[in-house]
Amino acid sequence: MLLKTKILIIEDNDISREMIEEILTEEGYEVQSAATGTQGWSLAEKYDPDLILLDLGLPDIDGAQLAKRFRKTAKTKDILLIVLSARDSELDIVTGLECYADDYITKPFKDKMLTAHIKAVLRRKNTKDNTDLISINEITLNIATMTAKTEEGEIALSKTEFDILFALASKPERIYSRAQIITIVKGEDFPVTERAVDMSIARLRKKLGKAGEYIETVRGAGYRFCKKQ
């Protein structure tokens, strides 16, 4: 299952909010939106977004104060935050970037400008997390979250699927027998059948899509991960 990046829009202007929501949905993001700071705070806690787009001119609370609240709260402090604001003075922008925002976009803005800023912020976050990443061919494994990412997007894996993929990808071209895979995944005393291994591999290949072709069946021997030439 591909995991979409979740974005929360907090914007009081109905037209602007709906426009941004449409743009981001077309880009493939999972989007939620709120018209007030109170609604936005509630959604951020419940929805757990990857990124928040925050308008500073909200009707019920100053957006800058809400941003600082996000930064001071344990559950929301690591959420990426991009400010959208008509406040375009150098002081406003510098203060925003230094105190609470990962990026600051002044209004009005073009569609492509918005999506470019979002992608850049997400890339920076991914670069920061690279200590927990292992990459081979088009597949990147995140040890911390037990997920895989391909050109098609992020993929949620079960612990068994992740352990199998990690073992195979860590030693490309090495052939693992089904018995060895059982030991890696569950331990040699766990009653897992070789058929169960085949079924796990089949599910893993399906989830990986085109990248699943790198997991090769070696007849009479087991499986291996083929390194791209």
C-alpha cells in the first residue's frame, strides 16, 4: 500500500483554501483543511500530518502564535510547517523562518511555486533522515519506520516483509534458501512453512510493483536480490 504524504491546510479564505486543496490533491497528496486556528489545531492532533500549510491571518488566533504552539507541543513539534502570508516584509519573513517555519511563502503565489516549495521542504526532511536509510537500485529502506520507498512512492510493509527485503537487499546476489529466510524472520524454532515464505515474497513483490522484479527466484535454491547493472 502506497503511503501518501499528508498535508493539512489552515487557511480562512474559502477560495484560497479550496484552490490549494485542489492543487495538492492533483499532485497526489492526501489533504485535510481547516478554516480556523482552533479547527487546525484539532485536526493536527488527530490527523498527524507530515506537513502543515499555515496562513498567518486567521480569524480566531494569530497564525504566528499557533505556529509557535505547534513547535512547543511534543506531538506536533516535528511536523513540517510552511507559512503562507501576505506579510512580506523582511522582518516578518526572517522572524518566521528563525522562530517557527521550515519555509515562508508570500501571497500571492503561483501553483507551481507552491508545489516546488513543498517538494523542497520534503526533500530536506528526507535528507535529514538518511542515517536510517539504505538504498539499492530504486529501493530505499527506512529502518526506523520499517517502510520502503520506490519511484512509485512510499510503501508500508509488515515486519516479516521488511525483514525479508532487508536481508535480501543487504547482500545482493547472495542466494537465501527458504529455511534461511525462516530463520532470519522468525528464528529457527518458529514453525513457519516454506510455503509461507513463498507467500510473503509474493506479497512483497506485489507491493514493490516494478521494483519487485529485483527479487529473483532461484529454482531449487531459494531467492536473491539482483543488483542493477
